[in-house]
Amino acid sequence: MSARLRRALVDAGGALVFPLIAIAISFVLGAFIVLATGNNPLTAYSALVRGAVGSPTAIGRTLLGATPLIFTGLAVAVAFRAGLFNIGGEGQLYIGAITAAWLGVTLASLGALSIPLVLLACVVTGFLWGAIPGVLKARFGAHEVITTIMLNYIGINLATYLALKPLRTEGLVPGTDAIDFAARIPFIGLGLGRANYGFLLALLAAVVAYLLLWRTRRGFQIRAVGLSPGAANYAGMGIGINTVLALAIGGAFAAVGGGVEVLGVYGKMTVPFVTNLGFNGIGVALLGRNHPAGVVLGALLFGGLASGAQEMQFSTDVPLQLTNVLLAVILLLVTATKLVELLLGKRARALAGARLEKGLGQ
Amino acid sequence: MDEIFGAPGQLLASTIRNATPLVFAALGGMFSERSGVVNIGLEGLMLISAFAGVVGAFLSGSAVVALGFALAAGLIFALIHALMCVTFEADQIISGTAINLLALGGTGFLMVSIFGSGGTSPRVEGFGEVPIPLLSGIPVVGPALFSQSVLVYLMYVMVPVTFFVLFRTPFGLRLRATGESPEAVDTAGVSVGRMRYYGVALSGLLASLGGIYLSMGILSAFTEGMTNGRGFIALAALIFGRWNPIGATGAALLFGFALAVTFSAPQEVIPNEFLQMIPYVLTIVALAVFGGRAIAPAAIGKPYRKE
Amino acid sequence: MTEERTRGGTAGVGAPVVLEMRGVTKTFGPVRANDGVSITLGRGEILGLLGENGAGKSTLMKILYGLYSPDEGEVIVDGERAEIKDPKDAVSRGIGMVHQHFTLIPALTVAENIVLGAEPRKGATLDLARAIRDTEELSERYGLRVNPRTRVADLSVGEQQRVEILKTLYRKARILVLDEPTAVLTPQETEDLFSVLKELVADGLSIILITHKLGELLGISDRITIIRDGKVVETVEAAGTDEGALARLMVGREVLLRVEKTEAKVGEARLSAEGLVVRSGAGAKAVDEIGLEVRGGEILGVAGVDGNGQTELAEALAGTRPAESGVVRLDGEDVTRVGANGRQERGLAYVPEDRGTKGLVQDFSLSENNALKTYDEAPFSKWGWIFPKAMRRRAAEALRAYDVRPPDPDARAGSLSGGNQQKAVLARELSGDPGVIIAAQPTRGVDVGAIEFIHRQLLEQRSQGKAILLISLELEEVRSLSDRIAVIYDGRIVGEVGPDATDEELGLLMAGRTGGEKGA
């Protein structure tokens, strides 16, 4: 039993190698950028930390920022476990958002009861939307990286069209009608500011993803297909069906993320709507080594940086956009296998077990 | 007809203007992907160059300096992508996504640092239209094709040049071979890494021409996120054109036409949003029909590691 | 072989030495792939490099070609110490290599492939016309017939090999290394290749021929260097030796280690196929109207040269590859339309030829691998859920029973040695008490201890009345385990013999020569 525990610790430690190196380099780079703007990096970073976790409001802001990223991160992670790249989180989130914006208003008379119904509808639309690249791959061999990218813009345009034409409300800000407060996800309170119970839903989603992947037949198949299509085929598992399902389930996660943004934060879908949550979900997933627990941690880091940036900009004159640069650098470095090898030697790399060397040709 | 498409001359001119950045970026993407490195960072390469060009013009007032800034920015970002994908064996798709986010975050950061606020930069002197004598006098077609910015004329030249380089030079042969089978290239004594660096670097230079044309050819200022998916449309053109310079240019023109119609067609007839979907839908259809894999460079996306 | 052997080279040891490798050592982690290896090659000579798979032949040649750098030792070309850091250096020293797996680019033409990296130029442009002319010239001169304008994707394997040789000649190679060149060739193509090689040495080239096929080497080489476990065992004159002697040197023990075997108690037919046609991934007809029958209590061996349809046959019988036509029966029931899962539930076990990419999910734990086929059955699963604890418990038992080391259900499959991985596969496949077992190359890349263990297990299953189909490239294995031997050639069963058939009989069948219809 203790051997298993030790193995688990070593695995976890190894899994952290890539993320920690990426984060460290990114922050060092960020320090130089701060210096270049004529500020003290320590002051800037301490303000960043304060703004992320320094007060209940700050924590609330962090949780608020992390919530959608947990969903889009899971969308990437589940697909990745099947050996698939889901770059389509952006469009999937929009599909969920427009679903929630429409049904949230339509079902508002049901009050709080409408919330689960709306989110369930997001699961359905996200699942169907996510299944499209899966079917295109399984049936026609069209690569999911390209199709999910293309579907991002199709989804965004579709949602935008619906928000601006059939569902458009009168008013200054273009977008849909506001959803009645009774039918929105309530705030947590506890001094956490605008943080809402959507965060708990995100944690629940991570648990669901974990159980799905490691405690169900379907998850067993998805992981087998992802790690070894040959062996999965040998064992009589269908590659095609698992491809479709993994992408569809991913789509459902991202869409619920969009729904939670609408029901918990904005109360409607405006145009333009939130951007880059889908793309940042990729970073979150990779930082979390495509494990649900890691996804939550990654999302908290991303959310914390975004939240702390405001405080940083307030206390120094470093623009808050710095955090976007830091996040991009983290993503840039988090799969750099050879870099880790150069820094820490081959053994560390083997320990980190980088299974990220799959590419478009797979 | 006219109510949807506007006057034919205008529509043609608008098609060319909309297609130009797509053609540049698609041709750039071709060099990268033919060498075996996926480049979904075209969007970011264009964006950073669009910004760098405006900064150059802002600082110097010279279009030549602006062009230099744009090329340098595109090249540097491309080299970062190459460093990650080739030297550090990072995942190419992740690296490309990161390049996009880096350009978005970086331009946002620098907008505030340099110009004091986000949104739109101060106006700069753009690339004006330079009518070509005689040719621009041809009715309808003349003003549309030959009364454009020098960057458009450069685009006309780049298409055959790209074709020539790719299919008629030793460099092109090596580049194509690298994307098909790095092992074979390696055993033939050609450095796979170097060819891939060249390919990605060229993609940065060409994409930067597309970027600066957006900010200083069509407009005269930089706006945050102004590429607005054009890098991905260029990627779509590259794929729809089956990784061939002529095909990609044709696809870029088609997609440029769709964008032109977006701006001229009245909303009641066809909503904008559906017109904007056209490039993406066509690409998906093309992938489904061709089967995707049979036409892409065989070794695309795979880091090459010597034993 | 009574006729006078016609040797390739006119020169032998007496000729001037063009290449010498001295004391070459190369280690990969704990493995010493080459341990102080020295060889010499004379001008106009064909040197055979003989050894079992994994003996270190390919490593040595990769060092020569600059693909690996040696830990110790030196390479001397034309009397001069050569620093070969990459293939470029090798090429500039006049060394050319034809790899076992071709390094050709299917999307490019023959001429483009040949000139790649050393292109003829006209100004800044590629002079394709000259590339084609040069290719034509070379191919005529040495009888390497191939059309320079054809895309490589459209060539046969034999033609592709010619392109590989032309590539080296275009780069003015004087020393040519061929790594297992005949593995992929038909007998006719092999003859063609050998006559080309004779042309080449007659023209002053020197050739190193790597192979593990004894017979071929005797026919073509001047001297043979035998490598075993990374060391040179001996170098012999081809004229002064025979297959038996070479085999002993190569393996280091008497080859005929017969396994003790009881009399077969043959029962009912349990697995059978009729008129089975299967296509390969590339679309070619890989299995062409095969019929066979395996009865309880017997081992039917399938012998043949690699790539004659063995893989597809096994997969079609196991249900992981669809049959185009024909019938597969399991205990009398037509299971042609039943998938792999269904056949497994009906008592079919399948040890696939490639445990790395098929038999095991390398990054799964042993317990997950042990449940790879039964994860959806009790006690591992209920109502869609799976129970890792139950998997772990069952795996622990199975791993101990089959002596898998370490017997740790949480160990990653990929962390085990080849032999232990294969035992883990056997543990999974055999512990369900299957009635029919398909074992495809069960001992490939496995150490001697594991080989014996696996053989014993198969015989044990046989004595329990199981029907076993053994597909193997190792003739000795097929012969010592099987009760009957079917020989597969070009997707067909070309003959069936008993385990006492002579080498010659089997060899002729494996070369596709049935009943003297084509005189040898």
C-alpha cells in the first residue's frame, strides 16, 4: 500500500515538472518585462498575489475567473485522453452560452428550477455540436484540429447571429434579453463578491470527468483508444464511436461553461461576448496534465492571474494585459519536452512522462 | 444582383483587398507546413506585424521603416514558434495557439505601454494607393486590380515566386521532402531542423506582409484583435487549396470575395454571420471530401528526433 | 548445394582494405549493443555481416553511417582515420547505405528522390532534366531498371530498393551497406538484386551485406563476419563453411533444441476457415482463399517468410480485421460477422504479434491491461461502472501465476522487459481458460528464459485439449511445437507438412515452390 502511495507521489511530482518549469520561466520573463516598464518586479508580483488571494473579494474574483476555464479545460482534457485535440472550446462555449441565453429567458417563469433544465439543454447542444468534428473524423478522416478550429468561427457566428437577430432585445448593448434574477445562478456570498455557485458546478464537473474517465467502461475505452488505438482495436473497442463520444463529451463540458457564464455572470449574451476562454482552456488542460484535478488547479492559476492583474495595474503602472502575456508564455513552454531535458536531464524528462509528443499526423 | 454585390468594379476591388492578407498568410503557412511544421499561429503572426508596422510608422513616419518593423516582428514570432517546435520539440498545435495568445496579449500590453490606452492606436500614414499607369486605365478591371497599394502588387508577385521556389529550386525540393519524410532528408545529409527553421521563418515574413497590409493598407491604424480570425481563414485557404500555392491563392480569393460580399450585401438578404462562415464551412466540406490526410504533407505535426 | 558457388567479388582478403572499423563500442543505457567490434572490408569484396536480431549488426552500421556516435573505437576509410559525425560525412567518404526501412519519399518522383540533398542546378534552379538523365544513365549502367519520372508511391518494393541503391550510387558511393535487403523481396527479386550486387563489385565497389539468413550469404559473399551479443565471434571464408557451422556461430548453441512433447490427442475441429479473403491496410489482397482447420489438442503451425499474409490471417481469425469473403468457424458456429469481443466471449484467445502496439496499452497499468478485454464483464464491471480494485486483485493472481516480473498490478506495462510483457499478455489470454488460442509470433524479441516459459505454456494448453494456431517466422519454433505445419506464401497455404519435414522441403514451400511446378 505504501508502495502505491509512493508511486502516486512520484507520478504527481513528475507530472508537475513541465507545468512548474513553464510557470517559473514565464514569471522570470515577466519580471524583465516589468523592469522594462520601469517598475519593481517584486512590487508588481506582490500586488498580483494580493489581487488574487489577498482578500475575500480577490478570492471571489479568482474563483469567478477560474469557473469557465475549468469547463473549457475539461473539454480539452477529456478529448485529449482519447488522443484528440479539441481546439473547439471557443465555439462550444458560445453554443452553450446562446442556448442558456435563449432558454434562460424562455424558462424564467420556472424560477430556480429552470437552472438545471437550462444547463441540461447546454449539455445536449454542446454534445451535439462537439460530436460534429468527431463524426467528421470517424467517418471521413478529417483531422479534428482543423475542423474544431473552423467550427469555432462557425459556432461564434451562429451564436452571434442568433443573439443579434432572432433573440435581439431593444437596448444600447446589442445582445439578448436579460434573464430574470430568480432564474440565474445565485452568488455564494461570504464576502466573495460576485463569485457564484457556478464555481461549485465547475468542481462537480471535474469530479464527473474524473469518474467518467477512471470509473466507467466508457472512460476505460476512451483512455485505451487514446493511449493505443492498436490495442483498443485488438481488444474489440470501437475507435470511431469513442472518437465521437470523447469530442462530444468535451463539447458538452465547454457548453455548460458557456451556460454558467450566462446564468451566473452576465445574465444574457451580449455581442461581443467573452473571448479566448476556449483557447485558454487549452493552456489550463495542459498545465493540469489533462487530469481533472490538474485542470482545476490550472484554472485557479489562470483565474488568479487575471484577478491579480487588476490590483497590479492599480498599484504599479504595469498594464494588466501582462498576465495575458504570462499565460501565453506558459502555454508556449508547457509542452517543450526538450527544454525540460536540457534543464533537468533525461531522467527528469522520463519521470515527467511527456505523452504530449503526438501531433497533427497522429 | 447589384443590390447584393454592389457595383462589379467595386466588388472586385474589395475582393482583392480582402484577399491580399489571406494570400500572404496562406503562402506563408505553406512554407511552414510544407516543411512539416503546423502553423496555426498565422493569426498571431499577422496581428503582431500589423501592430509592429503601426509602431514603426508612428515612430518614424516612414512606410519603409514600418515595413521593416512588421517583417522583424513576424520573423521574431515565427522564430519563437520554430524554437519551440523544432528545437524544444514542443507540440506544434499548442505552440501555434500560444503564439496567437502571445500576440493578442502582447499587443494589448504594448498598446497600453506605448500609446497609453487599449482599443485603437493613433492614426499613422498608411500605404496609399499607387495606380499603375496604363493598366489602371482598363475599364472596370483596371482600377480594381491596378489601383491598389504596393503591397497588393507585391502579393501578385509573391504567388508565382512561391510556386517557383517550391517546385523549381533545390530549396523547394528539400522543403517539400522535409514535410513528407524527415528521415529521408536526414539520411540525404540535409538538416531537417534547418529546413524547418527556414520554412517557419518564411511563414513569419509572409504573414507579416499580410498583417501590415491590414493595419496600413486597408486601414491606417492598429485595432486590438483586428485580424479577427483572418489567420484562420488563411489556414483554411491553405488547406482548401491543398497546400498548393495556386490552389491556396484561389481559395484565398474565394474567401476574400465572401468577405467583400459581407461588407456590401444588405443584411436582410443574407445575414453577415452566414457569409462569414463560408470559408470555414467550405474547408470542413473539403476536408470531409478529400479525407484530410491523403493530401497534407505526410510528416506534418511530428517533431523529428534523431535516434 | 552441389554446384560451384559463384562469388560476388573477384577480390578477397588479399585486396586492398577500403574500410576498417576498430574496437567499436556502443552502449544504450545498460545494454552493450557493440562491444569492441572490429571488421575489415576489402576492395571489390562482399562481406556478409551475420547475426540474430538484436546482435548489434544494425548498430554497427549506423555508427559507420554517422547515425550513432560510438563510445569507443575508430573508423578507417581508405587508410585514413575518418571522423563520421553525420550521414553527410559518411557520404563524403563514399559510404552509401540502404536501410532496411526505406528512406524514400512516396510523394516525390524517383529522380527527385535520388538527387535530394545533392541536386543538379542550373543557376538557382533545380535542373530536373539533368536529374532524370543522370538517373537513367546510372540505372542502365548497373541494370537497376526504374523509370525516373514515376512517383515512388507507385513503385513495387523491389523497385524502391533499386531507387535506394541508385541514391547511393548517385552520391558516388564506393562502399555500400545493405541492411537486410532481402527481407522484403521475393525470391526472384532477390536473384535480381544479387546479380546487381555482382555488377557493382565487378566495378570496384565494396559491399557489406547485413542479414540473418544463412543460405543467402553463402551464395553471394566472400567472407562472413558473425556477430553475437554485440561481439564479433569470428570471420570466416564463405567458401570454407556451411549453414550448420554458421548457425552454430550465430546462435552460440546447437540450434535444434527440441521441446519434449507428448503424443497429440486430437479432438474435434474447433477453429476453422474456408475461402478466407482478407485485405491489408493498403488494400492489397493479403489473404487469398485460405482454408484451415485446427482441432482440439493439437498445434497447427503456420510457417512462412514475413509479410506473406500472416498478420492479416491472424487478425481476421481473431476478428480484429474484417474478412472480405469466406467463413470463420469457432466450435462449429459461423463467427465471420462476430467482432473480436464476441469471439473472445466464445472462448478465443489471441496473442498478437506486436505486444507493443496491439497486445498491451503501454501506458496502462498491468491491472488495466489484464482487464483489457474483460473490463466490461463481472466482476470488473456493473451497470457501466468499472471496479479498479477487482481488476487489481485479479491481475495480482494472474501475474504471479505466469511469473511476470515485477508481479505488481500497478506497474506500467511499458516499464517491463519484452519477455515479461509477453508473459503478461499470456496471463491475460490464457487465464480465461479459452478453448482456442491464436499465438502470433509469441516469442519475438523475447529472452531465452521467457521463450522456454512461453513454449511450455503453449504445450500445456495443448495437453489440456485446446486448439492452438501458432504463427511464427522462427522455423525452429514452428517445427518443435507443431503437430502439423502449414506453409503460407503470398496469402495462400501452399502446402502442409509434418514436423519432421526437412529444411529443404520447408524452404522450397516458403519460397512458394509447390510440388515441383517450378523447377528449383
